[in-house]
Amino acid sequence: MKLESDRGGEGGRLLVLLHGLGATRHVWQPMLSTVSARWPGSWIAPDLRGHGASPHAASYALGLHAADVAELVLSSGGWNEIVVVGHSMGGVVALALASGWFGLAPTRVFGLGIKVVWTQDELTRLGEMAAAPVRWLDTKEDAVTRYLKASGLAGHIEANSPAAQAGIVKGESGWRLASDPATASIGAPPMRTLIDAAHAPVHLARGETDRMVTRDQLRIFDPAAADLAGLSHNAMVENASTVWNWLESNRA
């Protein structure tokens, strides 16, 4: 599947930025505002299938997300280094790419804010979200408010910002979120399988107040998993510099 993406920089070192469930590539804008000073190379940030401006699909299986990203990266040039950074669900896609199963060989993989422990009630709610019909809203303002709440970005970005506007679309029945509700069908990540299959170093972190995952839970899979001080789930939006510092501290 052809993914919509933003890209920039130059050179054979590529940074791939993958957003989380229900979000868009625009969540990386705070980090990209300083990318020329913090990353010596090229970068690409796609909307995953079913999100933002990328097409909706019949399936949102993890392997299909990873295959989409691999196709995008491989068709974008020849790279001598590929670093993949994923947030939440995007972090799971990054881990899948670390396996090399999709023709891509990342040099290093970073997973930020991945929820690794799921209760049955949480999985049931996720399934209900995936099966729910599209919800149409009468006004653009209502749609933006719902997007910011659903994505966890409320209070972190302005309602009139390009990042907020990218999360909604207009249709014949009014306004809706850009993401397909069925994207929630991806379910809980098979973390142990992904970690065991990784052929690249994997680094995990979370905002220290992230309610979706604890550091101890992450350290089952990465003994050096980090807490990013003062941040919560959308750490890359809350304080891009702190996330850059984490990446740089683990970039050999």
C-alpha cells in the first residue's frame, strides 16, 4: 500500500518515524522542527494505513503495517543506515521491522510508550472500538475536539494547528476522524516474539507518568528501558528535546 508521508534531509542515513494508533505523522512535528540539528541524514514520517491521509484497508494486521513501511523505505532510496523510531502502536511496527522479515534491515530500533500488558477488559474494549461504525459530527470543531481526546493530544497541541486538523476529514455526512475505527483490530502486541526475533538493537522508553505502561513492564523486554522525566504518553509532543536526548544516548 502506498503511504502518504513527509520527508526531508539528505544523505544515506535514514530516520523513520512511526506514529501511534489513531494519530498521524504530524505528531512528529515538534521533533522535526529541530531535525536538521539533531539528525545528520535523511528522514521520513508516514501516515500508517488507515490513518491520516493514507488509504483505509480491509486488514490492519501488524505484518501489513510493517510491509507498508518497508516498501516505502526501500522505494525511497538506498540507505547505509536505517534507524526506526515508533510511538505506541508505531513502536510495535518498528519492532516487527527489526526482525528483517520484511526485507528491511534497521540498524537500531526505538519503541516509545508501547503498551505491553493488556487485561481482558482492555482487549474487549479494543475489539469494540474496531467494530464500531464511523461516528460523524456536525462541526469541524467537534471533530477536532474528539480527535484530540481520542489521540491523547488534548492539552498538548492547539485545536487550530495543522497537527490537529490532520486528524479529521470532511465527508457527505459531516466531519469524522481521519483514522479508520478498524485500525484498533491490531490487538495486543506479541512482545516476546518480536523481541526474540529482532536482529537490531532495541531500545524502549516511556514518559515517567505514562499510565499505559510502567518501566518495570518494559524492562522485561529491555533491561535498560528508560523513564523520560516529567513526560507522559505523547512524550515526543510534550518535550521533543528529551526524546532526542534519549535517541542520541543510545545511538552507537
